[in-house]
Amino acid sequence: MPEDVVVLVPGKLLGSGLVSGKRTVAAYSVSSGARVKIEEAGGRVLSIRELMNENPKGTGVHILG
């Protein structure tokens, strides 16, 4: 998945697993472990509301489910 894609998780994002690349991730809820891993990799963590305010058309958003 290209790094310019925003990943939307319609639930709680947990911190298990590895993070590679600078990702912007939006989720309903994010564990502290997940937030640390994403931000240490150079990515951003947003709430779904923040994503809607920044990108109201949803351009470049991929929903995981």
C-alpha cells in the first residue's frame, strides 16, 4: 500500500505486530502501544472525526475491515 494512503480502522487499533513506513492511520479507538509504534515510525494517528475534518471527501482513504 502506498505511503500516501490513509488507513481507516473502523474499530479499535491495537499495538500487536510491526509498523513499517510512515503511515497516517485513523481509527475509532487506538491503544497507547499502537500510537507509540505508529508515531515512532514517523506516522500520524487521527481520530475518525479528525480525518473527516482534514479530508471531508475521503480521497485516498482505504478502509480495513
